[in-house]
Amino acid sequence: MAQEYRVISSDSHLELSPDSWSPRVPAQWRDRAPRRIQLPDGADAVLIENRPLHRVQATRFAGMLADDQAPTYAGNHGWGGPDRRVREQDRDGIDAEILFTHPQFPDFWRAIPDDDVYRALIHAYNEYLAEEYCAYAPDRLVAMGVIPPTCLDDAVAELEYCARAGLKGVALYRFPNGTGSPLPEDDRFWAATMSLGMPITAHTANGSTRFTRQGPVFPYPHRPAGTRGERDPFNTELFRFCGDIPFAPLQLAFAGVFDRFPALHLFWGETQIGWLPYTLWQIDDHYERYGQLFNDQWGLPVLERRPSEYLRTQNSWGFLVDVVGVQQREVVGVDKLMWGSDFPHSATDWPNSRRAIEQNFAGVPEAERDLMLAGNAARFFHMG
Amino acid sequence: MAREYKVISADSHLDLNPDVWTHRVPARWRDRAPKRVVMPNGSDGVVCDGGKPHAISLTSHTGGQFDQMPFQIPKFSETVGNGPPQQRVEEQDRDGIDAEVMFSLVESMFRNAKEDELYLALVRAQNEYLAEEYMAVAPDRLFSLGTIPTTGIHDAVNELEHCAKLGFKGVTLTRFPSGHGYPTPEDDRFWAAALDLRMALAQHGGGRFAGPRDEPSFLYPRIIESPNNHKADAINLLFSNSPSPGATGGSPAYGAMQMAYAGVFDRFPQLRMYFAETWAGWLPACLFSLDDNHRRFRALMQHFWGLDDLERKPSDYLREHTFWGTLYDPVGIQGRAAIGADKIMFATDFPHAASDWPNTHKAIEDAFAGVPEPERHQILAGNAVRYFHLDE
């Protein structure tokens, strides 16, 4: 019988020791995989070529400050194996978690410049997720496969692998072409996600869905004479007064992706939602004011619909504690919002998520609350 | 009898052709003062003290004529808003605006001045021109703000006092009074003088005080370099998972929180700060997440940075001590209760591109639909009259 879900964290984090998955890296490259080492003070750290040591972070929860401990994978809550993770869910009263690999990890592994090795690492990691970690409790541990941010062929191949391996979704770290700019060739990837029925997600980094601060952000046909790269509709104009949280979905909208794939729907983890009413309105207003200028100067395409309509209808958003956002849920619709615990990162209320949920959803009718707490995630990730 | 104000723009701009005021620069500095130059594409630019010419921009000087914008070459003489004061009053009439609080682009125009003495002379000359020649034409409608120099507390207090003598209702700060991007104890002299002189304080920079590069953002009592502390800045923890509007990055409430943590609002309970052109629609979510993050992170802030906890919640300081300027912002107006209708000031941004000139009234009708008259009046005029003492 399928599990009945009451609370799913749509945004939790994997903090896996490389010891767990690096044995799956093919032998020819295994010595280049990240390695766990122990520092003199007893803390764990991860070593990879070309990068400073990555010290395991102390995990902090509300009211608890762990600054005098030597943080280790074995000691940190949420940093162990799948068996421990399920017990941690139980302690918090959570039925299942959507597990993200934070963008800092693919960035850290990218210390390896060789694409073949880099790709092999990511594939080994995904294999471990599918065959060992999630396999331990497939109804409760729902990890997103990592799409390699290298090139389109790699992205499509890994997407197909993740689908075959039974992962319930994947996370993007760049556009499928491997850069921070959406390109027409990406359509092959979007088409594949549709035919495979694979949910597509991405997790914010530094509070924005923007994939990277490097490189072009849009394939502008031209730009105003005499201007340099930094000032353009995306980098400065559209988000000037509202922040760039919906950066990537708006790139998709202007690239025509949502028009060409009307059934495409993405989930953006840890965006929070209290900004939605104002930001959606701001972007529409700015687009109405400046759209003609952007079109004239940069060749930014003219949208078929208002920007907010793309953001509203073909995207879902993840939030933690966000009372203001919950109250204003009708702006995008209660079916587009998913609660998450952020465990084991510092914004989590673990092990008291249930108490935080009571405050977060005070006064919300039960049917709507159920959708945000579990129903939307179960539907989106085809759980059960 | 005092003028009756129905609509005041609490944030308009005055980006003057420097040729109109540089006759006030002392003779020994005059050839190094800003000058209008013509750029290769035919638009006007400004050059100061031999620095790089700074082109005036399309979106700052055309008065919002968007359908024509892509085809215009901006010049001081042809754009609206930056002509003589009589012209400005007529432009207010055409837009149905009773008065404007105006900011000048001083830092970007003067930043090339290579000596402090020259820079101070330029600030002084422009302030005097604005007070004695520009505002004097319509003293109940043209409220330019005086500019406070960024060269140190002594110069800041000096110019503040001079601005009060000149009859300015308020002044604008680019940096903290000390000239830094973070609050310092010496700023207290300035805050005290501002209260004493009844000079209203304004900041127009997305809520962030500028500062020299590579400066810290706050004078923390200590910074524990623990390998377990991977966060760079304590006050920024309050903005974790928080919407961060502002092209320059960072929340518009950052400057106000710097002031709160420096104890400025506790030591000067009467002090208020107006942050212009921040908009207001982000405030409800920000006020909530500030308090939520404060609860989560205050122990950490105290531990690693030695930061004394606030006496009140972050949102309490913002609600009591800060004012926010917004343009056409229906979402912000609807959400006014979060900060209080007495803390939001409407503005046109004229003659910058975000302005709805000459159709501001149409925008107002739309943005204020359903808002009760007393609150509508507060946001459209009452708050600015009270804050800037415009009826005195």
C-alpha cells in the first residue's frame, strides 16, 4: 500500500560523506574523487584537488550553538546514512523529504577541470543515491539526481539514467547546455523530461534561483552600442527593486521555453514565498514600462503573456517558515507552494518542525494546509 | 496661509546641468568644477576635475516618454525636469503635483574631484545655489534636499548646520556621517545636531549606506575566527532567506538594522530616517523574516561577533524609526499595515524613467483604489509634510 503522507519536507539537504559514494567512481578515476580526512581537532574535512579543504560545518538548530564541537559526518545530525536519516525524520514528525544536493557541491567538485572525471563523479553520486541511499526507504528518502552542469549531451544522458534508476526527480545547476544562459538546444532536454515524466527542480544559492554569476545571462541578439556586459535587462533592470529570486524561471520565460513546452513545470527549492505578490507585480510593471526599450536595445523577445503569468502557472516554490507568504498564498495559488524543513541546515526547526508548522499555518483551512505540507509534493514528485 | 498639500512627491530628482550653478564655485576651483560636455553620440555628459566624462542616461532624463525613448539622445536642454525652477513648477502643475522633495546626483557628479577641499567647495556651491536660487523661486513647492559630504564627521556636521541656515528642510546622506559605510560613535554628533536643528534625514541608495571599498559593514565588538563559523557578517544573518530587493544587492533594511544594532535609535528615540525609492511591497515579508531570523540567530550573533542583542525586535525599530519611499506600488499600498500607513511616502521619481509623469494621477487612482481617505492622504502628502516640516 502506498504510504499516506501528512508532512513532506520539499526542501531538505543531503550532506553525504564522500566515503559513502566514492567507491562507485570507476577505478581509473577513483583516486581523484573527493576524500574525507580528519583534522587535528577531530573535525572531518573533504579534500579535492585544486581547492582548499572543505571543513564539515557545525550544524546549528534554533537555540543550539555547536561552536566548541569538532563537527563530523558521524556526529552531525542529518549527515549520516539513510537509516539514521529516517530516524531523524521520525523524531521531527516528518513522513518524507525531497533531498537536494546543494549547489555548493557540484561547484566544489568542479575543481576537477577534466569533464570526463567530473561527469564520472556525478554519475557515481547519482548511482549511490538511487541504489543505496534512497533504496533504503524509497517512500521517505526522495533524492534529486544531479544533472551535470557540463553540456547538453551530458545533461540528457544523466537525466535518462536518473529516470531509469528510479530517482523521482532531478536538480539543475545550470541550464541543460551547461551555462547560465538558456539556449535553443536545451529544448532536447526539456522534451526528454516531458517524455520521461521526470520532475525538474533547482535549489536556490545565495537566495536566488540564478544559476551562476559568471557568463552571459541571455542570448541577446544585439546590445546597445557602447554598453558593456554588466548592465542589461536581467542583470540590473527587471529585478532592480524587487530582488532576483525568480531569475532563472524568468530566463526560461523570455527564452520561450514555457511557450514551447506548456506542460513544463519546475519546482524551485527554498525560494520562500512572501516576496511573490510584490515581485510578480513589480516585474510585470517594469516589463510594461521598459519592455519596448529592452526589445529595441537588446532584442529581448516580446512575451506572449505577462511575465507573472509564466512564473505563476508553470513554477512551484518552496518555503520554510513564512507566515506572510502563507497568508498571501492565493497570489500564485495554494497548489504551487510546498513547505520544507531545510534539515539539516541552520534555518531548520528540527526537531520541532511540527510546532513551527502550527504557527506557520495558523488559520489556514485544512485542505489547503494539506496541499502545502504534503499533497503538492506527493503529486509533483509522483510519490505513492 | 500655508499651502494645502494634496499630492507631494517625496522622491524626485534634480540632475542639473552643472553650468547653471558652477558660478558659485570659488574662483580658484572653478575650472575644476563639473562641466557639461558633448559625448561622441551627441548626448550630454558631465566631466569633473579632468575625470572620465559621465554620460547622462536615457532612463534618467527623459521624463518617462517610453515610446520615444529608444530614439532619443539625452541632452540637458531637451529633457524635462532639469530646466530652470519656473519650468519645474509648470511640470508639477501639468502632473497635478503640489510639491516635490528632490535629490541631486552629487556623488556621481563629484566623485572625480581629487581633493577634499575642491569636493567640499562643490557640495557647498551646489547647496547654496539650490537654496538661494532654485528653491527660492517657489519655496512651498520646490524642496530640494541639502547634500551632506562624505569626507568625515566634521565636514558632515558643518554642512548640516549650513544647510539649516540656508533653509533646507532636510538633507541627504550617501554614507554614514563619519564618511564610512558603517555607523560609528562619532556619528552621534551628527544625529544630535540633526534633531537639534530639526533637519529631516534622508537616504537615497536602496537603503544601503555607501562606503569606501573593502570596509567592514559594522564595527563588531569582536569576531571569533572559529572554523565552525562560516558566515561572513552577523547583521546579514537577519536577512537569510529573505527577499532582497535592490540592484546593488542586499536588503533595503540593512542600513536601518546597522543603525539599530549600533544603538542609534536607542540613544536617539526621536531620530527618524527616510529611505527613498526603496518601494514598499517587500516590507511585510521582510519584517516577518527579520524577526524570525533574529530569534534564530541572535545567540550566534552574540557569540561570534559579540553583538549585544537589540532591546526590541528588529521590526519594532523599523516600524518606529524608519520611513520608506515608494512609487506606483499597489502591492505595497495594500500591504501598508505591516509598517504603518504613517511610514510610507509616495513619490513620482520624476524625471527619471520610472515616473508616470504627466499621468501620475491616473497611477495614483489605480494604486490607491479602496484605500480610506485618511490613509491615502497620509501616504500621498501628510507624511511628507510632517516629516519634512513643510508647513512651517
